[in-house]
Amino acid sequence: MSERLCPACAAGASHARGEKNGLRISSCASCRTLYADHLNGAGGGQDYDNYYHEANLSVPDFIDRRLDEIIAGFAPFLRGRRLLDVGSGAGSILQAARRAGWDAEGLEVSRPAVEYTRRAGFKVFCGELAEAKYPADYFDVVTASEVLEHVAEPQAMLDEIVRLLRPGGLFWGTTPHGRGLSARLLGMKWSTVSPPEHLQLFSLGGLRGMLERAGFRRVRVTSRAINPFEIWHGLWQGGGTTGVGGRQGDDVDAGGFDRVGTSYQLNEALTKNSATKLLKATINGLLGAARLGDSIRIWAEK
């Protein structure tokens, strides 16, 4: 096992938070990022070839609609029409980009997911980002949804994303928030604290510092969203999911709680009409203002 400094700010001082799945979790004394302070093997020990299966290679229709809205926001950056999705998984972002007229390609470490998206007609590299050797200043937009928490060296990934983005290009991403409401209330019982799959859960300040050190000049990191069902389950039912959690994996605990399923149900209910969409926007606005959302949204321009 190899010892780690804080993956966000490289500080050595930390506070032990507990142990989960055989790995010790610490909180950085400087930036408050949560992280596994030792790793099993070079890549953290997670096998992603068995990560995807028939049940998680598709998403609900409302997710596709939301992705269409997100991709539409990238229109000001459309020059060469080149978009790269890092951690492309089942290809939902690639499909949305294609619908919007982008020349989209992906990168993914899970071979079954790569084969699935290649059959849909996409160019997808199978492997790590540093291995792909994309040309510098090439892509208009790079996306990475629920990826940075998985990699052993997230700063190196951000450095590489800056290199391959053209000047003025955009990096958009999401990652769990290690200082959000669920992390504060549930602690180690929060399902997203799930090493070796999730090796770190960033604070807003820790992630902002990483993006700025990578060379991004316009950086916006905000937090939004919670799953009240999981908070209720963890606090009053003694739960906390024991599944692997994460990008699209299995999230049903021994007591039958389904984190991803309940999150989908909640989001679908809140996007049915204008009134529920307004409610969702209001809740997210409050969570963002309080810096307590469970998910970090990244918007960083080169």
C-alpha cells in the first residue's frame, strides 16, 4: 500500500475519519477534501471491466433531456465541433453531443462500455487519458462527469485536459462534494464514501485550487443537489449504502436502499412541469449559496 498526500492540495497534515472497505479515510487539514490516504496498487485497486452491465448501460429519458440542455450551453465554444467525454461510460453525453451537431468522441477504461459505445458509431479510446496522446489545443470542450473522484492522480488528469483543450476551450464536469450536507450528516455512512472506487471527495476550495494550478483562467465551481431519502435512511434507519456507488454502478445496500434509483425518481418528479422545475431550481440555489450541495459542478475555461 502506498501513502498519499492530499490529492487536491498536496498537504500532508490530515485528520483520520475512519476506515471503509479496508482503506482509511482522512480529511485534509488544509482544504478539507476527503480522501483514501493509502492506495492498493498503482490504480487504486478498482476493476472497471466488471463495472458496466446490461442494467446500467442506459439512462432514463429525463437524463437525456437534461443532457441536451447542458450540451446546448456549450454552443458558444463550438468552433471545430470537437468534444471529448472523459469517462464516457454508456455514451449518454456522446449521444447528446451528437444530437447537437458535435463531433464527439470518448475515453473510457471499461472495455464492455467501450465496446457498447463503439457499436453506436462513436470513436472511443480504451484506457487512461495520458495514454491516448491526443494532440495539444485540439478539443473545443472536454467533459468528465463523475470521473475525478475515481482517479489516483486527479491533478495530472486536469493538467492533461488543459493541454488538449484549445485556447478559450471549456472543461465541464461533475464530482461528489466531500463537504456537502450528506457528507456532514452521514459521515462514513454516506454511500459516496466508497473506496477504492471513490478515492477522494473534493471540497469546493480544494477543487478550485487544482483547476487554477492546472492553468484554467476562468473557474466556477458550485454545489447543488441532495438525496433526502438517503439522509433519512442513514440517520433514522441506521443505513448507509454498502454497494460500490459511483458512476453508474450498483447502489443497493443490504437493507434494500437504492441510492441511484431514489435519486432518479426524485429528479424525474422535479422535472415534470414548470412548477416542480422552479422548486428544484430554488432548492439548488439555496444549496449552492450555502455551499452544501452534494454534487460539485465545474465550469472552467482555458
